[in-house]
Amino acid sequence: MSWIDPNFPRHATPSDLVGRVLGLNPGMMTGPGTNTYLVGRTHPILIDTGAGEADYPALFEQYLGERGWRRPERIILTHRHRDHLGGVGQLRELFPGVPVAKLIFRDSGLPDDVDMLGDGEVVEGDGVTLLPIHTPGHASDHLCFYLKEERALFSGDVILNGSTTVIPDEDGDLGLYMDSLRRLQALDIRRIYPAHGPVIEDGPGKIREYIDHRMLRERQILEVLGGGPRTIPEIVKIIYADVSTALHRAAGMSVHSHLRKLLSEGRVSEETVPGGPSRWTLL
């Protein structure tokens, strides 16, 4: 399966309670684009709004009409990144007065009049019940939403299908991310609706795969540092030898997230080098 799949459907109906409209923003970080989900029977709740691409509102209205759904009764957002809330203004033009809510946590640049939505604050919809779950790591304000009626999870960017999750330097934390994965692992999850890529039918298997992948990367980094101090580009060149160099920048971000976690645990040290990349040493 190609991560940037040009044939990925622009909209889909994965269940009686869930519809998906694609954000039309394909790319290396977004895959086929950002999935926005409509959840409910006739008056759905919208999870995320895409990036604000020009053709999205028409596609959204087309799908609503085909499904026979009315306007969304509210919008809830997984987190602050542009490809998830960039379409808020477009949706408010289509549906004046529609309320918008998210976890407000160290935010900046939010659309106006966004309501606070807290961890565990149940969202009742038309025939659906959504439970927000604070899952920091990819972003400090990240919420996943558990759909009780399907034992399904709207995972935002915590779990994707076709790629691994980026842990950004500015607001990411791999330690918190691993805690978030384990919190999700403890839930009764059957299916996962990710923000990027197709539906994941084996939810528990995917969560386990994500945890195992991160633990493998940690072991690989520790093994490389066992041979002496290394810079991040040197670590990437060894661990990602079979990966296209076009992806090495993203790989470097992933390695840095692991090193920051190991640094906080007292397992590695960082030596800054003027004008060059830091050197990392196993303790």
C-alpha cells in the first residue's frame, strides 16, 4: 500500500454510524490526506475539518447529500495541527453557528470561539456516544475519541495506517506518547479510524505493532551508541540504511525523539558541538 495513494477514495461510508470525507491534502506527512469523520445517524458530529483546501467544502456537502445527513450538530477537534483544524472557517461559513470544541492546552492560533473539551467529558450525539481521551505525545493537546457503540477509536495522529507517527521537537514527547499508546491498549477497542490512511480492523494488533516498533527503534539506537558517540545523521544512516534518503529528515526527527526520551531517563548524554550536530553518548 502506497502511503500517498492517489486512488484513495475521496469519501467513504465505513459503517452505519461513520462517514469519512478526505481533506484533499496529500503529502509525505499526511499520506492520502487528512480524514475527517462524520459520526451519528441523521445529525452527525464532525471530527476534524481538514486543512482548509478549496475543494473540501463542495466534497463535504456532496457527501452529506448522498448520505441523507443534515448539517453537523457540532465539530470536535483532535489537536491543534493545521491539517486538522484549518477547515474550521470553511465549515462555519457552510453551517453558521456550529459549535467547535477541543482540548485547549498551551494553544495559539486557534479559530475564534472554540469551546473547551476535556479528557473524559462525554460527547452525546445522534445515536452515538464519544469519549474524549487525552493522548499527548504527538501534540500536547491531542484527543482521541472512543465510540462506545462500535468499540472503535478515532485515533487522530496517535495511530496512522501506512506510516508511523511523527513526534515533533517543539511539542512532542515520546515518553508521553508511549504512555498514551498503553492507555489506549487498555481500552476495549475493536476498530480504529485513523486521521491518515484506511480503517484499521485489528485495533489491538495495530497498537501492539506501534509499541513494538518504538521499542525496536530504541534498542537499535542504544546498540549503535554502544559503538561510541554518534550524531543523529550518523545514527539515521545506520538504522535507516534501507530507507530512501528523502525520508532521512523525518527519520532524524524520530531518532531525536528517542534520544530526548533516553536523555530524560539518564541513559544517554548530549554534547553540543558549535556549528554542528550534537554528539550523543551511551551512559
